Amino acid sequence: MVTIDWRIRRLGQAAFTVWAVITLSFALVRLMPGNMMGAMVTRLARQGINPARARELVELRMTIDPDAPLLPAYVSYVSNTLQGDLGQSVYYSRPVVDIIAEAVPWTLFVLSWAVFISFFIGISIGALMAYWEGGKLDVGLTSYAVLMGSIPFYVLAILLLIFLAYRLSWFPTGGRQPIATDPGFNLVYISGIVRHAALPVISMLVASGVASLGMRGNSIRVLGEDYLRVARLRGLSDITISTQYVARNAVLPMYTTLLISIGEMFGGSIVLEQVFQYRGVGWYMLSATHQRDYPLMMGGFMVITVAMVISLLLADLTYGYVDPRARRSQ
């Protein structure tokens, strides 16, 4: 059975990881060689702002007083961060929280579809591979899985962008929504959003290769169960047995992989959104790096890291409910 102590340990580990991320962000500002705040003051001064005024603006935007003692400055920074105050973007002159809150839904839109389609394809293919293990279908689908699992998603993204967007003009070359269409709940605008998100979603389907191989291994382990023999005696078709009987029981161990993949795709969105100029959290984070916009860069870093921590925590806390057999070992 899942004990309360076990849950408390998992929550404690997650809280410690979040604290470590916040502490690392503070250390980057105060202790990293090169003086981030000094560089930001110099940049504003070059724009014609008085150096004293530039320093005041930087302090407000970073939510850190560079002249304060280390411990009080750290306590103030942690307090502000936990209250949702991540500072103000230097480049966009907007609160970092507002920018990230605007970008997160777009990133989640792409990631949710990518994860759902990838695992649907991977689970279906893995079950078929295991059911016809050693046959021609297994060999062909295994080759597909290995190929997809070996291709980096950003390489596939560039190829799709070149051939399907630039050469064939089937999809937009960048952006997250149609420019000449007024935002609203109408068919034209919604279809435009889908077309802009299509290539980023397809690029992440390389995850289906790894998912199918994992599903194949899980399915092979359940093929010798007695209920499969009963299903065959009932005269059920191979497709029905492989998808409804084998897949249903072999998919349970894939639940953890599913949630972990969500966190990993958040990290992969940094490169993917830059390739397609899709303005999500990853795009803003990398753009902030180029612009030396440290508040926005650290805010994006914390959001992506916390998303991964939450994914792992949910996987740990809920797996016992998805697969009751796992409760015995917790």
C-alpha cells in the first residue's frame, strides 16, 4: 500500500528541487562571473539612460538589490519568486509573469497534441509488433521505430520546414497564428492555429519510436497470460486481441514514461520553437538569452524546470492508482 510517509518524501524531494532551482537562479545573478546586473546597467546607459537611473531600473526588474547583504537579498528574492514576482523583462518592458503566462498556453497546445499522438501511435504499433513477433510486420515496424527513435526532433523539424513549408508551401514557415485573421472562436482562425502548430507537432512524433519499442517489450511479457488463450478460443480477431487485450495490460507501465516525456518535451521546446519561430516559453527563453534579458531568461528556466518536477511528481504519486500492482512495492 502507498504510505503517507512515502508521499511526504516525494513531495519533499519536489520541494527541494524547486528550492534548488530558485537558489541557482539567485546565484546566477549575484555570484556568476561577469556581473549580470552590471552588464544590464551598461546596456541601458548606452541607450541614453542616466547610469544612476539605469541602476534603479535594473534593481526593480531583477527584484534583487545588488548592494544588500547576501542573506537578506537571498531571502527577499526567494520571497518574491514564491509570490510570483519574477521581475520585469528588460527587452519587452513587461512583467516576466505576464509574458510567460501568455506563452505557456501555446507551448502546452503543441506539447499536448505531440504527446497524445506520439503515444497513441507508439502504443498501437508496439502492440502489433509484439503480437506478430518475428514476422515481417514486426521487422518492418521495428525498423520504423528504430529510425524514428534515432532522428533528433530538431533535425526532422528543419527537414519539414524546408520541404513542406518553404518548397511546397503546405504549411506556414513560422509563427503561432495567422497574421491577417482577427483572433476569435471562428473556423478561419482556429484552422490557422492548427496549421501553424502542425509542423512542430509532427517534429515531436519521433517520440513514437521510443514509445513503440517500450510498448513492444511490455507486450511480449503479457503474451503468455491465460486470458489471451481464452480470447483466441473465443475466436476474436488478432487485431482485437493485440489492441484491446495485449495493449490494455501492457500500457500500464508506459504511464510513467508518458508523464516524463511531457517534462522532456518542455525542455525540447526551447530549440523547436526557435526553429519554427513559435512564440512559446522556449522561444522567449532563448530570445532572452540572445538579448541578455536575464529576468525573462531565468523566469523561463524556472518554469520549464518546475514543469519537469511536477511531471515526475505526478508520475510517482498517481502510478499506484493506474496500476494497483505497484502499490505493493510502495
